[in-house]
Amino acid sequence: MKKTLFIAAAAVLLLAFLGATLYYTQERGDEAQRHASQNQAALERPHAPTLGPTRAKVRIVEFLDPACETCRRFYPFVKDMLIAHPEEIHLTLRYAPFHQGSDQVVALLMAAQKQGRHWEALEALLNTQNDWVAHHVVQPDRVWPHLEGLGLDLAQLRRDAADPEIARLIAQDLADAQTLNVTKTPEFFVDGQPLPSFGYEQLKEMVDAALARAYPR
Amino acid sequence: MARPLFSDAADHGWTLVFLAWVVATTASLSALFLGEVMGYTPCVLCWYQRICMFPLVPVLAAGLFPFDRRVTRYALPLALAGWLLALFHWGVASGLIPERVTPCSQGVPCSQELVVWFGFLTLPMLSVLAFSAILFLLLLTRFKVPQ
């Protein structure tokens, strides 16, 4: 009798929790999709660095923080997808520098973009992230050594990074992130739609589905 | 003393501890829902209250099968600590205690109200209610249920 009562109560509480979780994630997913559909203009901007041919039909937009550990872990995964489908996928990179001091690093990356070395600089910094991020705070002095040997004009880079135009572009990325409800990084949009839930598998499934739609065999 | 719900004192005690377990489990699952599903980051005081609330779920359950009224010996300190923290948090959130003397000026402020239901029900208040109920039920078990 007591055992039955206890088990029944435990089951009711657990089911209520699971039911509420399912309902909430479903609602939030639908809401996020509607929201993204209404704000497509905020996804791709002319200043944003891109990879892959413009004619590619599957379009991924990634919001990335160079100081974010999960972004660093996702980077090779996304790159592998681009290598596997060099003609079909187009990646636009937007910056969401949520970590303290990360905006300064984004300014350097945008300045490197002016010299046509954006992706080299980004990869060099992601690979050495442990060295210049301590307890989620960027150590700006420790960023510079990792930018050497990439063929960058560092004096020019320093000047460009201080340019108010670059500050404006960072503000634009952050404003778009806010418009699209991007609060965590990395955040991905595949053909304008956010991931239903976060994870490698979810991203891969969404990209595979988009590839199958755009390039039916 | 209230009329026993079951035939003898042990049954009465069991019911009281069981009800306390239901309250603790509901509160714990609600906290998990807010934190893990809705994505609210718990403030420092919320974490301390969680530290008191979560262990009550297995501790009280262990005291139910077989029923051991001495479970209150182990559960009451947690309930009391949680209740005091919840009162303090409620004071901070309602402005009775200034935020600057609290340990959570950085990160997520404890004085920020994330949720207000029905125009008055806030999370610190719910926490006070939950800990009060558990405290009341365990004190009844401890002092009012005959050996």
C-alpha cells in the first residue's frame, strides 16, 4: 500500500516533469523557427566572412565567439562538412563576442580579414585558445604572438583593429545576434532555420536534410 | 495532536515524512526545470538552497522504507538551513536586505525577479513556502508522533 503510493507519486511527479519539458521545448522550437523566419535579413551581412561558393544552395550561418570553448570544438566539425561538400555548402560567420574581452579579438580577426587572412588568423587563434583565454576572460597581450607567421602586417592590423568602422561591424553582429535571439555560442542557422536543439548530431542531421532537399540524387 | 491519518502512530509518521518527500521532490524537479529546461542560470543563493533541497529527496525516501522516524535527525538540519537561506533570499529579493551586503553582486543578481506568478508569487517566496512546509512536517514527526 505504502510502496504503491510512493511509486505512484514518484511516477506522477516524474511524468509531469517530462511532459512539461517536452511541451516547453516543442513550443520554444516553434517560436524560434517563426522568429528566425521573420528576421532573415539579420542572418547574412555583406561584411561577414564566408567560406564556400556563393552559388551553393545550402547556407549555414554560424554565430561564433573566438573565446568560446565549444565554438573551438565545433570548428573542425563544421570545416569537415564544408570539405565533404565543397560545392554545395556556403558558410557565413558572424561574431557574438560574449566572453569578456572577446570583442578585442574579433576586432583583430576583422582587421585580418582586410588583409585577406581572416580564416588563417581564426584557425591560429582557435588552435591556441587555451593559451590566451584564462577562466573565460581574454588576455589580450597573449593573443598577439599567435598572429605571427601568418603573413599578416601586424602594424597595419593594430591600426585597423582600432578603426571605428570595425567597432561598428562588431556592434552590427551583436545587434543581429540579439535580433535572432542568439544568447549562446556557437549558434547555427541552416537555410535560415535554427537548430531544434544544440548538438553535433542535430547540426549534421539538419545539414544532411538540407543537402538532400537542394541536391536530390 | 491531529487525528491520525492511519491507524497507528508509525503510519501517521510515515504519512508526514511522505508528504515532506513530495514537497521536496516537487521543489527539486521545479528547480531543475527552471535551470535545465528553461535555461535560467541560478544565482548564488539559489545554489545554496538547491544544496539543501536536493538531498532531502533521497534522504527522506530512505527513511520511508522501512519507516524510520529518526530520519528527521538527518533531514531537519538540511531543512532548517534551506529555510534560513530562503528567508534571507526572500529578504534580498523584496528589498528588505540591501543587495550589496549579499554574496552575489557579480554574475546573476539574487535580487532580480525571474518569475512572478499571479502578480505576487516569486521564486524565493516559493522556496520559503516549500522549506516551511518540509520543516513543519518534519517537526511534527519529530515531536508529535509518539515513539
